[in-house]
Amino acid sequence: MGDPYLWLKSLHVVAVIAWMAGMLYLPRLFVYHAEAKPGSELSETLKVMERRLLRAIVNPAMIAVWALGLAMAWMAGWWLQGWFLAKLVLVGALTVVHHMFAAWRKQFERDANTRPARFYRIWNEVPTLLMIGIVVLVIFKPF
């Protein structure tokens, strides 16, 4: 029960689940928000939901994923392993997507969105594709 690596790994998995849940839900909220009339009760409710989701769950989870993942990599000595470097690139890409979502949330907050719901439906799939690649790299460690 006292193995620090297993504690880091457990907390890392919990943080990944929280981050991915938010990264899959936030663009779905954007789909609904893009279809809502600016200033409407629905639009204002979605603003609150998006802000709270990002600030209370998605941002802290992303920070925890990075901190715990890097700590595990340091403990396990993965820095020069190809699978880990590839995973790092995909997690970096997911982080870029996270920041794009945060910027889009701010546009919705200002009632400045110009994109159709279809745009957000497509972007809703990007975190899933990145997650698949990350999981395959972690499980199979192909190189």
C-alpha cells in the first residue's frame, strides 16, 4: 500500500478520466451553445456550465495529468523511450486542443461565436482520437 509509484499511477488515471470527461463534454456544450440565441436563457446557462466545467474540473485535471505523468516518467526512467516520447507529443496536442476549447469558451462568454454547431461536432471527436493514440502507446509500448 505504500508504493509511491502506484499512488502516482492511480492519481494519474483518475486525473486522466476527469480531463477526458471534460474534454468530451465541453465541445458538446459548444454544439448546443452555437445553436442557442445569444442572450437567451439557454445561452446564459451554457456560459455558466462551460465556465464551471473548465475551471473546476478540466483545468485542474489537465495540470494533475501533466504533474503526475511527468513524476511517473521520472521515477520509471522513460525519458528516452520512443513510446513515451510519442505519447508526450499526443498529450501535448491534447493540451493545445484544451487551450483552443478555453479560447472558444471565452468567445461564447462574449457572445462572439461565429462558428456553426457542425464545427464543434467535428472538434468533439479530436480528443477521442488523441486519447485512442495515447492509450495504445501506453498499453502496447510499440517502440
